[in-house]
Amino acid sequence: MKIEAENRDTHTKSELKQLRNKGFVPGSVSSKQKATLSIMIDEKQLYQLVNKHAHEIIEIHTPELGNQSVILKEVQRDKLIPNKLLHVDFQQINMDKPIKTLVRIEFVGEAIGMREGGMRQIVMNEIEVKALPKHLPASIQVDISHLSIGDKLFIEDIQMPADVECLSEATAVVATVLHVQKVSEEEELEMDEVAKDEGLKDDSGAKLVEST
């Protein structure tokens, strides 16, 4: 993934607000060898990167430093408008040295347990790995088609790509298929009657069920 960035000399709140109003997102590129570089990126271009290529090696071009290989380190979003990006941090990497990062898990197949009436539950969407940048996969595919109701898939069950080391806890649960308890019509009516008898009224007149 390649992305264009411009040098930035705006730092105050009012300056950054004006920058965002023009369709840019402020950011920075940090490096162990050089001082942190302040940049700004087109919001639409950055949004595509964050949502589709967040775990990939990114080639960022700036007028001052030219092309650099980086990874996405942190993204700040508006608390009220999650799709609104406020700031982004990149970390420059050495392509000849291993790095630690998160890789997205891509689940494939339909679990047997779902056809039996169970419900799939995803516990982890990402896995921590260590590898040379050139060996980092965009995602790791995990087949869950063999899972029956009650079965669990653990980190240790995942087949890792060659030259990629898994750092996540081996016994951590990645996915499972839960048993769904079906409630009969008679049981639903009984539960409604209990709710009516034990319900409490709040100021609005709505019925609330006491918590135990």
C-alpha cells in the first residue's frame, strides 16, 4: 500500500482544526534514527488505508524524506463520530529486521455447529506475530468449518505461514460455537407472567424487571 503525505508545520488546536476542515488528517512518522516528522494526509486516502490495509507494510512518500517503509502505529478517532479520523501515527521500520505486529484473522467456512443450531462466537480478530516485514501476511486464514457445538479453536490450532512466528498465548481461545437454548412458546408466556407480577414502575410508567 502506497500513500502520499505532505510536511506539516501546524501544531496548535486552532491550526489543526482548520487542517481537518480542509480534508486533511494530521499525523507523524517516528523513527529510531531520525527526529519525528509531522505530516498531513488526505482524509479519504487515509480512511481507505485504515479500514482496508491497517496491518500491512505501508510505503509513505513525503517531500522531505522521500519513500519510507512504515507500519500504522496508532489511530485517534472522534469519540462521537467514529468514522472521523483525528490523528495518525506511523512507525518507520527496517525491512531487514523482524518486527512485532498484529495481523488480522480471516475466518473461512461455515461451522458444522451452526447448521446444528449453534451460534458462532469470535473471541479474537487479530493475532500477534513476529517476522521480517517482507514475510508479514495481510491476514491469516483460519478454517472453522469443523467446529461442532461446544468446540473451541485455540491459537495453537492455527497453522502459521512459513517464516512467521506467533506470539499470542497458545491456549487462548480464538473462536467457538455456542449452544443456543431455545425457549418454547409456553415458557415465553410463563416468563411474561412472571415479569408482570414482579415488574416495578419507574417515573415514566414503563415496567422494569428487578435484577437479581
